[in-house]
Amino acid sequence: MALLRAAARVLTGAPFILFGYEAASAPGPRVGMAEPLLSQVRGVLPIPVDDEAVVRANGAAQVVGGALIATGVAPRVGAAVVAGSLIPTTAAGHAYWEMDDAMARTAHRTHFYKNIAMIGGALAVAAAAGRK
């Protein structure tokens, strides 16, 4: 069972490390995708005005959270970090219901539900982390 738990942690944490690194090191079009949501959030919360810095920080949070999950050092903390970071990522990047193009809507709907599943996986890690 310990081997299965370790494999599950690695398989759950690895995508966050990979995708987080990509977002942190080369945010590219993610910045434009995040801008509308960040503008709305700024009306409620005082977050930095530099959208690129916010996208990079979110990516870095995913790297750290994914590493905490994958290594088993602090899987509950890591799971909370990645679940929290995926919520704005999903809302900003995959709002398929706002898209007119059918192919784009289908692709983003797939990514939206993939991200929802990743949040579920992170929550499962958090729930299972204290078990022996």
C-alpha cells in the first residue's frame, strides 16, 4: 500500500510541477487569458497590477505544491496550494461557456473538466495524506 500511495503522489504532483514550470518560466498567452479575471478580482482584492507576475507566481505555486505532493514532504499543504491555484487558472483559461467557436468550446470544456479532476485528485491526496 505504501508503494501505491507513493506512486499516486508522484503521478498527482508531476503535472503540477511540469505545467507550473511552463507558466512560471514562459507565461506567454496565459497573461492575456488571465487579464479579464484579474481585472475583476482587483475590484475586490488588492493583488499586484503586473498580470505577468501574477501568472508566474501562480505557476511557481503549482511547482512548489506539486513537489510537496510528489515527494510526500507535506502533501496536504501541497494539495491545498495546487487546488487553490487551479481555481483561478481554470476560470481564466477555460471559460468554455463564453466561447462562440464550437471547436474551441469543446477543447476548453475538456480542459475545464480535466482541471476539475485535478482539483479532485489534489483533494483526495489531502484526505489520504494522514493515513498510514
